[in-house]
Amino acid sequence: MVVSPSSSVSTTAIRGEAYGYDLIGDIHGCAQTLARLLELMGYKKVRGVYRHPSRQAIFLGDVVDRGPRIREALHLVRNMVEQGSALMILGNHEFNAMTYCTPVAPGANDYLRAHTPAATRQIAETLQQFSRYPHEWRAFMDWFASLPLFLEIEHPLTQQVFRAVHACWDQALIDQHRKDFGDGHIDWGFVERSCRKGSLEHLTRLRLTGGVDLPLPEGEEMVSADGYVRRAFRTKFWVPDAKTYGQLLFQPDPLPEHIATMEIAPEHRSQMVYYDAQQPPLFVGHYWLTGSPRPIAPNLACLDYSAVKFGRLVAYRMDGEAQLQQDKFVWVYVDP
């Protein structure tokens, strides 16, 4: 389903139709930085909610975890969504939060996401900041379960369709999800089934919010800049002519040289998803980029520029163009 201003899913700003859209990358608790970015783009706080007279923000997920003001960021974003001045899609961190905090059955001591040291470390700041507000946190998790995994929107002036997903647009999985749910939304049943390895929901959640991760060879591991031991790496999904693992890599931490130069194995190539240049413009977050924001393909932009690591919180001001333009990126730096 393509969302348009006349559809049942609202794409209108708080006053009048949204004639422009501001897509915003991973926030990770940087609430003050988000407020500065919104104000830079002309949003003003009216009765406690950031609004724009003719534009609508679209948050690409990962509002929670890591940062200093997670609770404030969530309230800011949810207030905008509930008042019609923003939309939001789910990131992998919202999914991880829901599953980490939900028992496999009422009263059980096991959870949908196992409480491993790595999982506990990832969500620690979020739970600490909500420790005095447990009812709020429960309400936010229920809100997460009401959000979509992806959006496809037709611009009202140009009729150009554009798309948003946290990590990877997999058309086959999205088509199947639409058959089951009608659009990008989910429910708690989907959340629970997504924790069953091998299920359609598991693959859909991992692919759309996490992208295509390829495993390192048996026995190999790498330590990321933030101290996590990883046995897989994030890959590009728009380079069908890649020949080596290094050419597929899409993350700030490099591969060991002997792995980067290896040819892609057939079983790994069969897992790849390809977003070609004929597809509508697509916006993702998730990948922790650095440097000056720019399109990574004529129809593809990643808006995650490592805000919580004192990078940039980045937006793209979408006005219905078919090819993305470098001068449409807007950002603010995150102060250390």
C-alpha cells in the first residue's frame, strides 16, 4: 500500500497537508540535539509539541538506548506522532527493548529476548532512565507495537513515491507482510512470533530492522569500536556486482584484511537483497556512518551518522524529487 494524504493513514501535518517530509536518522536518546535539529528546520514548539505548518517529520527508528535523554526523546517523538506532526518506523533497538522486557509467558522468568550480558548492556541506559517510571515504559512498549516496520508515501505535489525502513528494503518480505497486515504495521503476536528462529516474522524483523548480516568464518570474531564482540558484519544491499566481502561491508569497523579480500561464497551471495536504481527513493538509518552526509546511491540515503557517538544527527528534506540531492541534507553536531 502506498500512503497518500487521502488514505486512512495520516500523512498530514498538524495544520494542513504535509507538502514536505523531513526524514530523521537514529536519535539514541539525544533529545536536546533532536530539538536543535527540528528548530533548525523551522519546527516550533506549540502547546508542548514540535510542529511545522507544511511539513512532517519521519523518524527512522532507534530512538532508545545509549544516549543521555532517552525518556525525553521518546516523549518528544511520541507527542509529535500522536499530534500528527510526525510518523515513526521501528528500529532494531525498539524491537530489542520490547522482546527483552516481555516474558515468554505471564509470570515466567524467561524473556522473548534472552538476558545475555550483551543484551543487558545494550538496554541498560534505557531501563535506568525509566527506573522511576515503570508504567511509562510499559506504555511506550505498547506504543512501539503499534508502529510500522516500513512506510511508502506518495508525495502530494509530485506523486513521486518514496520509502522508509530502518535497515533494508526487501520487497518480497514486504509484499508478504502487506498480505498479512495490510500495511507496515505489526502487533504483539508478530513481536512474539519474530522471536521464533526460522519463522517468517523472525526473518522479516531481522531483515527490515537489521539488514543483511553475514557471518565471519568459523572461529573468527571482531571487536567493534564500542567494545562489542561481533561474529557477523553489516553489508550493503545495493551492489549486485560486489565480488569480495570488503566490497559488501557497510559499517564503520573494518573487516580483517584476509576476510575483506575473500570472494563472496555462493551461499552468502544467495542471501543478498538488491535495491536497484529504478526503485523509488529509499531512506534508512542503522549503519553508523561518519563524514559529510550525502546520498549513497542516486535513490538511497542513510541518515544514521553516529549521533550518540558525538557525530551528527542528520535529516533529509524530501520534497518529492526522484533523485536525491546532497544539498537537501541537514544536520547538527552532537556536543561531547
